[in-house]
Amino acid sequence: MSLCPVVKTTLSMIFNRYPILLRLFYLVFPFAFAGAYIYALYKTLPYDIFAAIGSAMSGYFVPPLGKESVIPLTIIWMKSHGYNSAFYSLFLVPFSIAFVDVATALFLAWNFDLALKIPLLGKWMKKIEQAGKKRMEESRKSRAFLFWGIVAFVMVPFQGSGGVVASILGRIAGLSPAKTVLAIAIGAFSGCFTIGLISYYAADKLIEATGGDMFKMVSVVAGIIVLILIGLWIASNRKYLTDHVRGAIDDHRR
């Protein structure tokens, strides 16, 4: 007799009889999951590497930082300080940043109602939810392609952790918590590893061009990020900008 069905049945019986235990599990597990990962990094990595990755994971929550900035900057710092291991730069840095999105999504998928009661965060989440509902009502196609839309949203670099907004979008569309977390995980790991791969091979050229000057390197990366974000904003608002320009030209002709 397989052990998994027995465990699953036992847990189901316990949680059905004591719902408070299920709520506690949903509340505690994401933090325990994240804490276990961070503790594993602390115990297995050199302190400098742990501090760099830990700072990147923490910074990922702080606007305007996003995966497009924390991953390149962390990889550049490692290489400029002699940590050239591909395991650190190509795997551990991207994986850790993607892990933040997944852990965030896991918490929100199970505790969305509680998150709405958190000061500032809850108010911001309600605004995102209302805007998303309005857009969903305007386009039925949004619902049909939402799973892959969430994947793309998390994959493409934006400010801050995409796991929060993507979790809200999944809830609006009626996706199950499991599907929402899966979509976010696919997008997060795909995006982070792509950025990590590009950063790993570009870092050597950047260090060589700037002579290893950290201020110059950060300035170059920041400039590139700003240009990318401007390009993404223009692409996403192309119709609005075109209509606005045409309206201004028409007003001028009159």
C-alpha cells in the first residue's frame, strides 16, 4: 500500500475536522519554506556570496528594483570580486530571485484575504484587483489566455516582484491557486535564468570596459535598464501615444 495516499487522506481528515490547522499551515508554510531556503544558503555558501544573494533577494521587494537590475548587479559584483563560478552566477543568483516570486505567490494564493488586511499592501492590492476586473470585463480573450499572460507578465522585467500582481490577476481570472503558482513559477524561472545568462557573459566585457570601477558599472547597467523600461512602456502604450499625437496634430492644424 502506497504511503502517499494514506498521508493525504489522514491530513485531509485532520484539516476537515480542524480548519484552523489548515489556515495555520497556509500561513506558516510559505515563511518556513523561504526560511529553510535562506538557512540552507547561509550554511552552505561563503559568507560574501550569501550576503550578496541575500541582499539581492531583499532588494527585489524594493521599488524600483526588479529582476532586470538585481540579477545583473549581483553577478557583476561577484565577478568583479573574483567569484567566477558559473554555479553562483548562472544558477544560484537567478534561482534565488525566482524563488522570491514563487514564495510570494504561494503565500498570496493561500492567504489573499489576509493580505488584503495588511496596511498599505492591502490598499494597493485592492486597486490592482479593481483595475484588473475592469480590464477582464472589457476583453473575454484576456480570460482565455490568462495563464500564459501571467507567465509572460512575470517573465518580462518589471519593477519589483511580479509574484504579487500576478497572484492578483490569477485570482481575478478564477485560476486555482495551484495554476496561479505554476504560471508564476514558469515565468519567474524563465525570465530570471534568461537575464542571468545574458548578464554572465556580458559582465566580463563590462568589467573590462570600465576597468572594474563599480560606480561606472552600476551607471551603465542603470542606463541600459532605463532604456529597456522606456521601450517597454512605449510598446505597451503605443496606441495611447499614437492617438494623443494625432489629436495634438489635428488641434494644431485647426
